[in-house]
Amino acid sequence: MSKPLLDVRDLSRRFGGLKAVEGLSLEVGQGEIVGLLGPNGSGKTTALNLISGALRPDRGSVKLDGLETAGAPNFKVARLGISRTYQLVRLFKTMTVLENTVAGMSFTHAHLFGREAIPPAMELLDRVGLAARASHRAEDLTYIDQKRLELARCLASRPRVLLLDEWLAGLNPKELLQAIELVRSLKHEGVSILMVEHVLEAVRSLCDHCVVMNAGQRIARGTAASVLADPEVVRAYLGDEDA
Amino acid sequence: MKSRSTVFLIASLVAFIVLAFAPATGNDYTTSLLINLLLYANLATAWGIFCGTTRFISLATVAFFGVGCYSVAMLAEVLPWPLVLVVSALLGGALALLIGLCTLRLSGMYFVVFSFGIAELIRQLVTWYESKFVGSVGRYVFLETSPAQIYWQLLILLALLWALGAWLSKSRLGFALRLIGEDESAARSCGINTVGVRLAVLMGTAMFMSVAGAIVAPRWTYIEPSIAFNSLVSFQVVVMALLGGVAAFYGPVLGVVPLVLAFEVLTKYFPDHFSIVLGAIFLLIVYLLPRGLLGIGEKLWRKVK
């Protein structure tokens, strides 16, 4: 196997006495989609926060294409090419859909801003299906469209690794199919994705392999089918009696 | 779009040129009133550029202003005037850096309270220093300047501030500032060094406030901490900026004109009830004009269209 694009080793972070993430290791190869699973409170979002630089790890390393990013501030990690969506969508609410998208490209790779940013931004909006709403205020969008917009903002930064935090949650079946296709098309363009996800249908159809966390630690890794059948994973989700 | 901004630019330029002739045509009273107007126009515009966009409501305006006044009181006899202005700007910037570093993790109410506290702290520190080491709380400022000269300096300062505001509204830095005001963590994840942007703009606007304080200091001839660091100034600046509207850099000025005139009348006829009326005006603005005169103007404009 060639060197992974995103290489996370022994990542750990405590909050007081709580070990939110403990010795987590995972790899995401170029163009791979990796699922990060686990029951609520198992540390998945904390793991994303550590990788994206929103939180500083106590220990461990995060390497993007061999370059250490652990401990670097959020904005630097974003400039290096790790972009994320939030579990609870975070948009620039009173600004327009177009401005929200431009925000993703103004401070990262090409510093695109102003008039020259409009064509590429519109192209991205077209891709996520929001071109017709470019001049709407972000907060006036429906929930699903807000999620789409957040993804467009991430893509605007031309990320090498995309971190999706439950991006598929709350969609209806038709929207879910569209969203899955969208994520798959990103993979074909060579974007590597680490996704925290509870929608198992999506995990099965998208993820090349999965990492399962419980109580801050990795308890399983492998293909979606194999980890979902793993007795320890079942126990983590359902408790002892049902296993 | 482009023609509109050109019209705005030309209108601003004409306004500044016309204003430059005001002292020659009016009397001493009008000049002193205009100085007041320009002083608050400077303070409120500078306040709006940082606080309006980032939504960090600062009550430290008078701290920067007072630092400017005191640079004059302490240095005017030793240094040439331009250098005094430079020193006051640097001191204001340094103070802003300190305040900025202390408030990196504060937002909302906590930032407001901190900024108010630090202004009061500085006032007390200066009082303590003056009485302990200088022996007298007040200082005299004897400088040969005419009201017209003060007026022109303030006008130039406002022109610079205006240019800064116009540039920010079109630049990447200004865009970053707006994004920070909307959602700071999302701004960070877009690659914005939010700490750096906040510090830089806070320092920049604070320098203008300090220089404004330095320019008007010679008017008083006698200053003491309770004059130079009068917290009422900070509150007035907030009220004016909010009345005008902070969505655009030229908004606060719209609030400065009516309120400076109103305060002029108030201090003349109701000197004892000044703070009560100020508070009432503040409440009315917040309840009736949440987005200021600028917001009303926009609403009307949309209806006309």
C-alpha cells in the first residue's frame, strides 16, 4: 500500500478526567472514503476537531501528505487543505449564498476574491444545486440546502481531505440518494473523505473502509460489512445483553 | 454597481472639500460645534469599523481617546507636534494590542464588560500615577493652536478613516472581518487567521481614536483623568454608531450629526438630566431602529425600487 494522504497516529485528547479520544489511529488514502463510526459520545466529533485543528491534541500526530499538522491552528490546517463541515451547520447567516461560497476560496489556495471569484463560485453552486439561490441569504435556505451550501464552501477551498460530520443526517430518501451521488462524484475527482456517519446505507455504499470508535478508542477497522458484523461493535452500539 | 460607488466617492470628496471651508465662513461657536461633530464622527466611524462588523461591542473608546489626550499633556512641550501625534497613535495601538490579547477568548457580554472595565482601570491608574508621582491630578496644556487648526486636523483624520473604511468594504481584509462577525469558528475553518485580523483592525481603529484625542486635547487647556477618560464618551459613541447603523462604514456618521446636535441642546437646557435622556435615547434606538438610520434608508430604497 502506498503512503496514506491523511495519516493519524495515536491521537489523544482529554477533557479533565474524560478521555474523549485515546490513542486513535487511522489512515485515509488518496481518493478514499473512510467512515468514522461509533455510538453517541464515542469521540468522533472530537476526533474531527483534533484533525481540523479546532482542538489541540494532547498527544499524537496528524500528517497530511507527510506534513505534520497536529497542534497547528484551525486556519492553517484549512489552508493546507483539510476542510470540514459541521454537525450543526455553520454558515455566515446574513450573507448571501454566493458570498458564503466565495468565503471558502478567498483565504485558501488562490485567494480568489471579488469579481474573479464569482464564476468558480457559481460553478460550485450549480454543482450542489444552489445556483438559482445565489443571491438569497444563507439563513433563508432550507436545512438541506444549508448543508449543501456548507459543502460548497468546503469544496471552494479545493480541499485534499474533506471531513464530513454527519453530513447525510436528516435527509429524506430521495435527498439521501442525491447526496450519496454527490459524495461519490467527489471521490472520483480525487478528494479524500473522512466521514462521521450514522446513516448505514450511505456508509455501506460509499466507504472503502471504516473505523469504529467507542469511548474514545478505536475498537474495529475494516470494510463496512465486516465492522458492522463485528461482535464488539454490536456490543458498543446495543449493550451486552443483545450481543 | 461601479457607477454607484464612483458617485459615492465623488460625493464624499466634495463634502470634505466643502467642509474644509467651514471655519472661514462661520463664527467661533459654529467652529466649536463642528469640532465636536468631527470628533464624534471620527470616534464613531472608527468604532463602527471594528465593532460594527465583528459585533464586538467595545466600551473602551475613551481609553484610546484618553491615551491620546495624555500623550499631548505629557509630551507636547518636549516633542514637535507631528511626533506627538505619532506617539499617541503608537500608544493607542499598543493599548489595543494589550486589550485584544486579553480578550481573545471573550465575546458578547464579557467583551463589553471587559472593555468598560479596562477603560476605568486606566483612568484609575493615571489618577494614581499623577497624584503619587507628579503631585497633582490635573495638567495644563498650553499649545498655540487655533480652533480652525484643530478642525482641519480632525477633518484630515476623518478623510483618512473614510478612505480606510471604503478600502475595507472592498478588500479581502474587510470581507474577513464580516465573516468573523457572522461566525468566528466557521471563519477560522475557511482559512482566516481570525486572531490576527481582529487584532490588526482593533489596533488600527484604536490608533485613530487616540490621534483624535490628541488633536482635541489643546482645546481644554486643563485636563484631568475624569475629563480625558470620561466613560460617557464611550457610551455616546455606541449610541451614535447604532443610531446611524453599522452595516456600512459610513453609517455611524448619520447618527453622529443628530445626536451631537441633540446633546448640545440637552447640555444647555437639561444639564442635570443628561444621562437619563441619553439612556432613554439608547433604549428607543435599540427598540425602534435595530439597524439604525441606515436600515431605514435601505428599506425605503427597496420600496422605491
